[in-house]
Amino acid sequence: MESRPPAAAAMTRTVVIDPVTRIEGHAKITLHLDAAGHLIDTRFHVVEYRGFEKFCEGRPFTEMAGITARICGICPVSHLLCAAKTGDKLLAVQIPPAADKLRRLLNLAQLTQSHALSFFHLSSPDFLLGWESDPAKRNVFGLMAADPDLARAGIRLRQFGQQILELLGGRKIHSAWAVPGGVRTPLSVEAKDWILDRLPEAKATITLALDLYKTLLDGPLRKEQRVFGDFPSLFMGLVTPDGRWEHIDGMLRFRAPDGTIVADGLSEDDYASFLGEAVEPWSYLKFPYYKPLGYPDGIYRVGPLARLNVCDSIGTPWADRELEELRDRSGRVATSSFAYHHARLVEIVACLEAIEQLVNDPECRNGRVRSRASLNRNEAVGVSEAPRGTLFHHYQVNDDGLLTRVNLIIATGQNNLAMNKTVHQIAREYIPDPVPAGTEIPEAMLNRVEAGIRCFDPCLSCSTHAAGQMPLHLQLLAADGQILAERRR
Amino acid sequence: MGRLVIGIGNPLRGDDGVGWHLAGTLADRSDRTDPSDLTALMVHQLTPELAADLVDRSGVLFIDAWLAAAADPAGAARPQLRPVPSAATGPGSGSHHLEPGALVALADLLFDSRPAATILLVPAFAFPHGPAMSPSQRALLPEARRLLHTWLDHSLA
């Protein structure tokens, strides 16, 4: 792992990118140089801490859906669903079929809106405006100037997903619609009609985005696909019992980069037997790893690319065609972290097809949406796929249903080792070797290093959580901590 | 599509929730007038897709907490109504943090929509965990409500 402390050197220097921009949360990147100016180490630091797990203790488990949804305003639905699923298990109930389908619909809308934000608003400026473009214009306004139709379509696609969340849950964020035992209300006729009315536009938007992205992959982004975090690692995600793409149920599967299924049919209940969590003194973000391979060799990735790598197929026709094309371009198991962008677009296709199926399913209008029971277990683990990857909630409660222990394993944390490795590879490719003393690192190179992190669309709010502005802060440090150079934007 | 009020903030962080509080009170108001004329949204932060909600609005009012204590330790800060000019700038824009002027610019650039935009700033003094407002902010609420109703009356005309 590149994130180990650099070897002692008499005169090493460190380049710090602090904070990283256009991600959800607060972080910095340090590039460590030795006395001769060679890159010897990289670290992706998460410098915020919120400690949600601790202050949930003592609360009733029935409140967890509402509390954990407030960890983040970006993907609250993921916590809402995972908390509700964990609550189902504490009640020891099977939720009604309508509730299962409605929860699926909610998660599909969440994946759509989150992926749309990542692709259209956060990453497209890099793709379309260029790495060397003025950082002050490399944002959504610059994107509008370059391609207003794409910017407009992207905003409306995100709005489509957000609106479904509101139609189901009554509000876009922090809805308390999913509860232990099911959900509160079925799909209304008005909501069904609205969704079906807007689906063609959403499909047209993702078609436009896929066409554009493939063109870029064949041209200006070809090199990025090769050097933005292309390394072997395991991939983990949920699959259905027959190996298809799954996002809220099913079993966990690990697949190796050579295509081998390393572990299959794993239950979230046993996560502690196959997932370990290491800590490093320089980051608040934990470093989960696959236990049988140890730390850090047990590096694995989660999220859209991992879900597409672990599954055999998606199960809907358009999405499966797109999945095949992704595999043709990037390999059966795509190992480049840059392919996360492509995977998000393919997943949006899968979501739109599944949304169409569900809103046309009469079961989603069935009024029997909640199973009721009292506490029947004192411990449960829930799992679901958040936009950024697999999410675990583990609760222990006393006989009154009050939480005595909470453990949340967040997707972004599970990609922590991979993010560090990605930054290191990009830095090796784009940072001059050696870096001459006294010279500036070009802005475009720094942006590429940052963009490596953005491949994972990390949500540090979930992983640790704090609020704040996200300007760019760069420092060049000597081994003794002396600042040799510094820049901000 | 009438007028739009957007309350901005975190209702679980003390005075930061004042935008939600005031926007939430508009349900009563819309009972007395034409509900279809007035839409109230409560958001933690302004995100790009909200630009679509500005389309075809005759007027938009943002309500936000105003960190006044540091700037005005004497406690003389009062709620204020200010126009919001379009501003297609902003460091870090593109994520989940847009200023009201940037959202107005987005609506203009993407949807050719230019509603008259105003912001109601309510001084905020404390941001502890929990929904309770500070005594200082509570004392300013009547004045903030008067300004809100001023906007409602004038924007209708």
C-alpha cells in the first residue's frame, strides 16, 4: 500500500492538495517526495470527524432510519433503507411484497439522481472542458457554456430522480417513509403518471450521455482510462441468488480481477468474519479490507463498477447491452477506476428500465405496505447498495429496543485503500519525476490527482461527516514539516 | 406557476433552521390565498436541479440564516430583504453548495427564466445540535415575519 509512512529521508518534500474539490466532504491529498524529488508515497487524508455511531447509542432502534438519514443530505435514502432493513430483522418480520418493490423503486431513484449529480455536475467539467482549462471555469457554469443542452439534460435527470423520492417519501431528503416492517404509503396514481411521463426524457438524456462518453473514451479520455487507478483488486457487491445485478437484497459476492469468484453467497450477518477495518493515524476514514487476504493485501472496491464486475448480468435488455459494451472496452472485470464513470451511466440505464417495470407493477399500488411487530431480536445487520457502494448497518439493542452498539460500514470507507492507490498511480504518471526543487506543480496535474478521487464519487459526509467549503489548498512540505511551497484556489 | 419561497438551512442546528421555520409557516398563508400561487420548499442547501423550480416563477424568495453575531457583536443586526442579482460565479460550484445568485444564473442560462429574486436574511447567533432557536433570534422573528409578509404582498402586485 502506498499510504504507509514514507521512508525516512534527510530532505523529503510533501505536496498537499487540501481540500479536494468537487467531492462531498472535506479531504486533502499529500504527495511525498524524497530528497531527490522522486515520488515515494501518497496519502488521501480524510480530516473530518463526526462520530455518528457513538451518539446513536441510547436511542430507540425505530429512530435509526430518521437519524442515520441525517448523516448526509446527498444520499439519505441509502441510510434510510439500510436502517429500515436492519429494523425488519430486529422485529423478525417479512415485509409485504408491495413494500419490497416500493423500497426498490426508492433506491433506484436514489441511484439515478446521485449518479446524475456525479456525472453531469461533478465530473463532466473535467471531461468536456479539459484538464488544462481554467479551474475557475471548470464547473457547472463552464459546462453550461460548453454544452448547455447536456447541462440542462443532466439537471433534469437529477430532478427526475429527486422528484420520485419526493413523490414516494413526501420530501426529497430526510424522508421517514421507509420504516422497520415496510413503508408508509404505496405509489399513487399521480406519481405513477408523472414518472411514466418523464421516463422518455430521462432515457433520451442517458442515451446522449453514453454516446458522448464513449466518444470521449475513444479519444481524449483514452489515456485516463489506462492510468486513473488501473490496478488489480477484489470487487464486492450484492447479487441476486442467480448472480444478477442487485441493489437492495441478495447476497454478497467477491470477484477477483481475473474473473474468479473468490467468495459467493455471503450473508451480511457474517460481515465481521470476512471484512476487517484497519485504521491509520493520519485519517479519520477507516480502511476496510477482505480479511482472508489481510491488510492491506485485502484491498477491494465497491460501488457501481464493483456491482457491474461482480454480477453475471443485469437482467434488463438495454442495460445488458451497455454492460457488454463496457466489458468489451474495459475487460470482463474492469480494473480501471476511471471506468466508474462509465459504470454509473450503465447503472442509470438499469435503474430507468427497472423503474419503468416497477411503476407498471400493480403491486406497487397495493395498500398493504407494512408488517407490524414488536422487538424480537437484540442484534441485526442490514445491508443495501448505496450509490457509492455497499452499506452495512449493525445494531445491538437491549430488551427495550434502545441501541447499545452501532457500527456503520460506509461505501466510501471501503474504497479508501483503492483511492489511495489510484492517487499514487496518477501522481506517478503526471507528476514530473523527479520534481525539481523550487518548481511549481502544474495545476492540470493536480486536477488529475483530484479527479482520481472523484472517480469514486466519495461521500465523506457519510464516512465521517462535517460541513464546509471545498477550496483547493496545496502545500509542499519538507520532512520536518516545514512548508516549502503553498498555493490555494 | 406563481411564486416560490425556498427556506435554506439545517433545522437541527439551532438558528440555522430559521429558513425552514419561516417557509414552513407559509402553509397557513396559502390557505388564505390561492395555494397554487405560492410554493414553499425547505432545503439544506441549494443544488443545481433547483434551477428547474425557478422556471416561470413571477418571484422567488430565499430565506436563510445570516451569521450576524461575528460581524455585529453589538447585536444591532436586523432581518433584511435584499435583491439577489444573477451571479454565474462561485468557487467550488458544481457540488452541493450554490449561492442564491448562482441558482438564479443557472435558471437564466439553462431555462431562459429570470424571476425577480429576493433574499430574506435573518440574523443567526448560535448553531448547537437541536431545533431550538437562540433567544436573540427568537426576538427577531416578528420582524422577520413582517418582512416575509411584505414580500408576499409586494411580489403579488
